[in-house]
Amino acid sequence: MINNENDKAISMLTKLSNLLRLSLEDQQQTILLEREIQLVKLYLDIQKIRFQDRLKISFNIDSKTLLQKVPSFILQPIVENAIKHGTSVSSNAGTINITSSLSDRNLFLTVENNGSFIDFKNFHEGIGITNTKERLRQIYNVSSNFELNNLLNKGVVALITIPIN
């Protein structure tokens, strides 16, 4: 039992050091979506160690989107919120779905979770959402968008829209 816990701790520290190393390498304002997905997967590997079977992840990434530029670390705080307000507050397994698509000269990135709904009457944006919106505004001006919406059945979807060249 102790060896298993030590193995998990070593694995988590290794993944964390890889994530930090890669984040320090990427000091650019924008990076390829392919690289951003790689960083998010490292972050999710750490979270899967923490939540084990309670966290399910799915990616539906259109291959045509991988070479599009996105703000570095644009997905990580959104994924973190999906876990924090979805998976971690429920005793049931949480599912995070991450998708990308292109349409009408825009890149669409979505992060969905199957947690509880947002009560928008009492909702206050945290640092992650506020910073995400501000970064998008600084880089793309009014051409980008960030939305949070409740899903029909259960959960929340975050949608980021980024203009492409």
C-alpha cells in the first residue's frame, strides 16, 4: 500500500516538473493549439492521479485546429474550474470534454463538465475567468469571446472564440 502511494507521489511530482518545465519554455504570448493541448494533458495527468476513477477526460480536437495560435495557458484555468466546480464537489465521476473546431474564420474551444449548474444570479467571476477574458481582450480586442453557459441536462460549458488569420 505504501509503495503504491509513493509511486503515485513520484508520478505526480514528475508530471508537475514536466508541466513547469514546459511552461517556462513557452514564454510567448501565443502558442500552437497543439502545444496548448499538450500542456493541458500534463495538467490533467496530475489531476487524474488525484481523482483517480472519479475523473474522466475526453478530447475531440479537430486536426485542422492544431496549427492555430492561441494564448498560452488559455485552457488550463478553464479546465481547472471545470474540475473544481464539477468533479471535486460531486461524489460521482466527473467528465471533462475538451473540443476544438474551426468555422467562419474563428477557432472555437470548449470545455464542458457534467457538474452542477451555475447560479448566474449569484455568480462572481474568479481570477481564472477574469484573467482569461482580459488576456483575450488584450490579444484580440473585441474579435474574441468567452462565454459560460449551463448545459441542458447537467453541467457547464465554457466557450472561447478566437479569430484566425
